[in-house]
Amino acid sequence: MATIERFEDLRVWQQARLLAKAIYLATGDSKLSRDFVLRDQMRRAVVTLKVES
């Protein structure tokens, strides 16, 4: 089993980071980018997920 020395080593944090990138890409240049309320809510939610994981 691997030793965890930094929070970046946690698989859950790595997966949350990938999800955050995907959400930012999906909401950056699409119809979602024009729906400011939904876009901002999705972005805030994924940042919260990353912080709390």
C-alpha cells in the first residue's frame, strides 16, 4: 500500500480535480456558459467537492 504524504496523493482528490476540469470545460464554451446561474452553481459545487474530499 502506498504511503500518503500529501493530500494531492489521495486518489479521491485526484479524481475531484479531474471532475473540476471537466466541469469547467463543459461550462466554459457551450450553452451552459450563457446560463450564468447554473454555470456558477456547478462550478461552486465542484470546488466545494475538491475542498471537502
